[in-house]
Amino acid sequence: MINGSQPLVLVTMKTFRTFAVFVLIVCQSPTVLAESVGTRVFAQAAKSIVKVVHGWPTIDTQGSGVVVDENLVATNCHVIRGAPRIYIDAGTNPRIVAKLQYSDTERDLCFLFAADLDAPKVSEISWSVPPPGTRVFAIGAPLGLDLTLSEGIVSGLRQTRSTSVIQTTAAISPGSSGGGLFDETGALVGITTAQMRQGQNLNFAVPLDSLRRWLDAYRVARRGARLAVGASRFPPHVEVSLAPRMYRDPIDSINSSRYVASAIRLTSKYVATVCSAVGVTSWPLKKTQHYVLSNGMYLTQADQSWVIKADLPKDVCIGDIAAVPNQVPSVSIGQSIAVARGDAVFAFVDPMSAKSLAFGIVEETYPADPGYGQLLTVRFSSPIGIGSGVFTQDGKLVGMVARREDGGLIVLNSVEGLLVALQDAASLPQSAPARRKP
């Protein structure tokens, strides 16, 4: 019996040895290892990849995008070039309205803001450029095929006039532009941008180092805006139209940027703006000019008499617009705030949405005359109106946009002057309320 069973045992042992060798080979196979890494990277990163489209319901152009922060998508600028309307397709919601928040056309990197986007941001961003030989994974929507994963290595680093470019063997195609390039840990290392069709495996991505300070400024703006707005869903921001009453519908003048200035609500009764922005060049006022004041949902007509105090040397005007509803909150004014070069600041750009922000970085600071605070040159991510309030990360008002120059927007950082003008206005006799729109 023992002799009869011995061949069975030998066969079994041989089978086991063969299986053990097979398992050993499989476990050491780099192909299988790459597959397990790719699966993990895909599971970690794919939920943050979206499609960027313009045109609806017929899509004119389609690219990819990566959610890098709350409501913020990074993509290539060429994906949205010339787009009258931009939409984000996040799978479950294929038509999320987005708008351009920041653009760096030299590096072909843009931020899109989408208020209704609920896709999670990437778990990690690497600000260093990966060296050649690094294994990477590209995820995007080539030819509209959602969440397509390809694997490769960093095959080189190329230098252009404005930035370095990552060369990779990870395959991309038209529609991949704006997608994510990830390393083995799942960290985002670049935005897939272009390919050379006349070669093989010559694909390129743009590293993210140039976006770092702008992403930090965006985060400062989101945090500061919550503090500035508090429980209200409206920002402390109203618009002033300089257009005379030649329009049939006042909203036409509000939408014409040539005629619109901004103002900030200081108290339940008073707003502040830049005198030159609303045409106040002398005091007392010598002429009457029509204005339309708006918080986006409410219009009230007034003439120039709504300006009740003008400090022309400081370019600060105080207006009485008690008719604006109480949903518009007042700003928080503290003591004078010094701002340094490189600091992040922000402004509200839409009187209807506390989420609609322009974030900026202070490029230069200049001392002004005694009692006038500072002058700041600020580079903002998107256009804002003259007279807009500028805020710090703690939601405090730091000043107002006074004028535009080639280097950016000049901000008058003179909270002292604002407080003095406000105190002077409060000491004046009560003015008649602004006339409401008939």
C-alpha cells in the first residue's frame, strides 16, 4: 500500500514545487507589480478626474480636468480657449457650469471654478518635478473615453522659454489635455498637455510648481470669505452703475463693465467706494448724475446725492444706501492692517454669491503719505471692479481697489482713512433715503 501510494505523493510534491516556483515567479514579476500599483493609483485618483467641455448639448470641444481643491479644477488653457461657456462633466452630473478663475497662458495652466461641483480633490499634490525613470500614470478622457488609465515612465525633462515640461511614455490622445499625471504614491505631479504624433511615446505634461502660490491664495480666499460673510450667503458687496437713465432696463447698465464700479457695505446704512470710480472729483458735489445701486437682486435708483461724504485726498467716498436689504452683511473693520509682499488677499466679484471670489497676491508695497496707509500692487486671478473691498485671510478689510496699472491693481490700504470718513459721515444729519426703483 505504501509503495502503491508513493507515486501519488511524488506527483503531489512535484506539483507543489512547480506551483511554488510559479508563485515565486509571479510575485517577482514587475508586470504584476505594476498592475497592483496602477490599480491602487487609479482607485485613489480617478474620482478627482473630470471632463471639461464647451458646447451643449452638442459638444464643440472636450478635454480633461483635475479637481485640485474644493470647487476648483485645473486644466490646460487651450482646452477652454474661445469657449463662450464652460461645463464640467463629473459623471453623475454632466453639465456643471464653470468659469475661468485663473490663467497662466505661458505654461498652459488654468483654474476653473465650479460652484456646484462635489467631486473630491486629489489626495496629494507633488510640487517637485519627478526625475527621469519615475513610474507615472496618466488618467483622463482621451477621445471622450472617461477615466482612461495609461502607464509609463518619465522619459525626460524639457525646458521651454517659460517652464520645464515633463516628457513621458504614458499614452495620451486628443481629449487627454488637462488630465492628471500621477506618481506611484498617487500624488499629482503634472497636467497632461500634448503629444508628438510623428514620434512614438512622446507625450508631455506640465508640472504644477507655478500654480502653488495661486492655489494657496485660493485657499486663503475661501477661508477668509467664510469669516467675512458669516451666516449670510451674500458678500458685503454692491455695484454702482455710472450709466445715465438711457437704458430701458437698468440691469443692462449693471452688465456693462464700462459703467460699473463696486462698493462695500460698512454698516447697515453706509457703503464706501473710491471717489474717482463714481465720478466724484469735487466736494461739495456740483452736478447731478444718475446711478443704479445693486446687490444683484435689488436695484435702487439714486442721483449723486447718495454720496454724503467725500475725502478726496484719500479718494474715499461714503454713501447712504439704507434701501439695500439687510441680507447684505457689513464688513469687519479692525485696526490698520499691514500687508507684505507675497501675502494672499481676495475680493468678492459677484454680489449674488459669496463663493465667487478673485484671489490675489501682493506684488509690491509702497509707503503712502502719513495717515494714508499703504499702496499695494496686487495681481488678482480674475477681473474685479474699481472700489471693490480687498480682504485678508482672517476676513478683515484691508483696503479698496483704487485704479488699474500694468503691474496689476493698485489697492489703497487706508483703513484709518476709511474709519475717519465713516465717522464724519455718521455725524452728518440724516439724509433722505435713496429713491427705490419704480
